[in-house]
Amino acid sequence: MLILLTNDDGILAPGIHALRQAFEPLAEVILVAPDRERSATGHGITMHKPLRVEQYTFGRSQGYAVSGTPADCVKLALEQLLPKQPDLVISGINRGANLGTDILYSGTVSGALEAIINGIPAMAVSLDVRHKGNYEVAAEFATKMASFLTQHPLPKNTLMNINVPDLDKHDIKGIKVAKLGLRRYIDCVEERKDPRGKSYYWLSGKLLDELEPETDVWAVSQGYIALTPVHYDLTNHHILPSLQGLANLNW
Amino acid sequence: MLILLTNDDGILAPGIHALRQAFEPLAEVILVAPDRERSATGHGITMHKPLRVEQYTFGRSQGYAVSGTPADCVKLALEQLLPKQPDLVISGINRGANLGTDILYSGTVSGALEAIINGIPAMAVSLDVRHKGNYEVAAEFATKMASFLTQHPLPKNTLMNINVPDLDKHDIKGIKVAKLGLRRYIDCVEERKDPRGKSYYWLSGKLLDELEPETDVWAVSQGYIALTPVHYDLTNHHILPSLQGLANLNW
């Protein structure tokens, strides 16, 4: 079994090495990850400049540091760097949760999305880092999920998005299979003046979670691991039939 | 009525100015767009450096050039730059189609997604540029869609993704309301050697459309305008019930 690991925190981040150490006894592991942090890159790909790749060894695994985004890494891995198609792509463990609408901004989730677009099973793993960063707990859970998904594959167009609260294993309340929630931010922009008196702006923002029950946002806030099946189809199928009259729009 | 225009081709691109000229007789128009091309940025946001903004006048409209992505532009516009909340956000007209799974990479669509996440109605407009670039045709259609959506609003979580074939108006076959198709690419990576003999890689790729009928990809290929309601919920609701047993996973 060949497992491809990627992330958006960069190839030296602790999360990807917690995964590497957890999976090395179980499978062949190859890391293809950004050479530095690429958080909040969304599903960006690098079209306007070429990519560079440097090869390293980590533990018993090969690693490739790529001057691009997580989606770049997966494209490059599948087509150029891996000796064969991987059986599973795992993106993470992200430093911080990837919940609700925030996954649209998530490089971690986009690495896993790129995998399923190319027909490779995938999961994204994120740790809601608050305290010490229990990456080992999340990595152990990831091995169990990988084993489950090998026996019970998801549909081809779907990945598993996993968010783990930052708790010791015995303090985790359980597992919730949950839909994505809505995350809104307020006060998103902070204006400052540079030494020449000219304005510049930082994106920031306070999270304003509505904590609708049965969402991933709610589950993690309550100390549960949240599992959400995520697909790449953004069509609002629910309203598609009601819009068919638009085919006759006069313009 | 206040309309916010954004795009990912940059504030000097022809598509956004075709929209500006089409909407200036109908509404107050403000442009907030990247200061240069930001294609394929996905839903990236700029967290690790501050944003700069320069103000210009285009025709009778104010424009702000932002050193960031389309999602940055919409965040900044809503919270900092606009005198009041806009009634509609239009992202485009993109130089090139934004169809099927490709919308995950699309800065244009992500500008519109950022709007609906913040509760503002939005549409994304893209032209499948092949020949001369009939931006005026797409802009005229956008005004009709804006008027339609004002009278028949979409659900709060949904934007309209519009793709127009690059044809004269009388050569367009009609309008199809269509789901997103799947776009796959082959030969995505091109390896080259630099003058020092070291490899570098360009992302490229030949499109391998399956042209499943009733998809947006198919509709535009046949000369139709494709309209797709797009929401921000990537949950695969269809399989959610079948996964509930995972709540009892032993680990």
C-alpha cells in the first residue's frame, strides 16, 4: 500500500510527520508537500511560474518539497514524482481546524480534493490546535480511518474531512458524522498606517460561529471528532429544477 | 442600486470594463479588483502579508486596485471600501470559461462565493474566449440576469455561475440551466531543464472532457449559455446517513 502525504503547513510542519510516523509501520509513505507554509491558498494552482522540487529523506520515507500549493503538490506527485498511483492521499495534519465554509479557503482540504478529482481516495485531517497540539492522537485516529476506508470505500467523488479536537484521547467525547456548518467572521479587516502615513490592511476577523447542532463546527466545539464526507460538486441540485424556466429568458 | 464588480484577471482586464460599461446606465458601480492577474488562485485569501489599495476612476465609476486575491477584494470591499452594502456582486467577465470541477480553481467564482458567504447576492460571469472575445455579449446577458435575479432571488447560500460561449449574440443557440460537469486534465506536468541542468516543472495539461449531457461543460461546447446555481456547501449530503455507523468506530 502506497500512501501520499501532503499538507499546507509545509513539509517541516509537525502534523505531516505525525502522520508519517503513524503510517510508516503500515504502508509505504511518500511526502510531497509545499516547501513552506501555504495556508489559506484555497484550491490555488501555480500557472504563471514553474515549480521547483527538492528531495529529502525523513525517517524511512522519501519527501519532496515543492515551491507550490497543496494542489500543485498532488498534481506533481501523481504525474511525476510517485513510482505508481497511491492507494490513498492524506492531507494534514493541519495546524488548526478546517470546518464549515472555511474549507473553501483550506489548502489542506484542497490537496485532498485534487486527489479525488484524479480518482484517488483521500482524506483531510485537521487538529483544532488550542493547547499543546496532540498530533499523535489525530494521527492514530487517521490510521483507523484509513483502515476503515480501505474496507468501506467512499464514492469516487468524495473525501473524508476529519477534524480532531486538541484533547488527550481519553478526553475526546466520541465521533460525530456531521455536515459542514457556516463560519462567518466579523471585523475582518484591520487598517494600519505605514511609517509614511499610507494605509495598509490586514485580514483578521473574529469568528462568529452560530453552532447549529449536527454541524462539524458544533461537534468539534463539544469535544467530538467530526467526520464529514466532502465532494467536489458545488451545484445546488436542490434548486436546479425550479430554475429550468430560465432557459426561456428573453434577452 | 449599488453593484460591486470584481474579477481575477486584474482591474485593467477587458471583461470587468465590459461589465462596468453595461451596468453604469443602470446602477452605481464600484470596482474592487486585484491589481494584476490572479487566475487560478482558488478561494485563496492573504493572511501572511498586508494588502495595499490604490484608488482610480474608470468612466463614471470608482475603482480600487488591491494587492490580493478576488476573495480578499470582496472582504475588503464589504468591510472597508464601499459606502454601503452592495445589492449585488458580479465577478468577471473572466477571460476563459469556469466550468465543472474547474470552478474549484477559479478566482472569479471565489469572488462571488465570498459575497454569498457574507449574505450578498452574487453571480460569476465567464466568457469561453476562443475567437475575438465577445465581452459585450456576455455583459449584455449579465444585465438581463441581474434584473431577473433582483425579481427572483436565489437562496442566500447560492450564486449564479454564468458561462457564455464566444459567439455573436445571434449565433448563441440558447440558454441551458445545467449542473457542473467533471473536467479532467491529462499530461498535467511538463518537465524542463534550466541552464544549469536542473529540473523544473510547468503545470499544463490537455483537457479531457467527457461531455456528459446536461452539464455546463456540454452546454457551452454546444454553443449554449450555461447557468449553474452554485452553493458553498461541499457536504455530500447524499451519503451522510449511510455513514452514521462511523460514530461507533472503535479506535
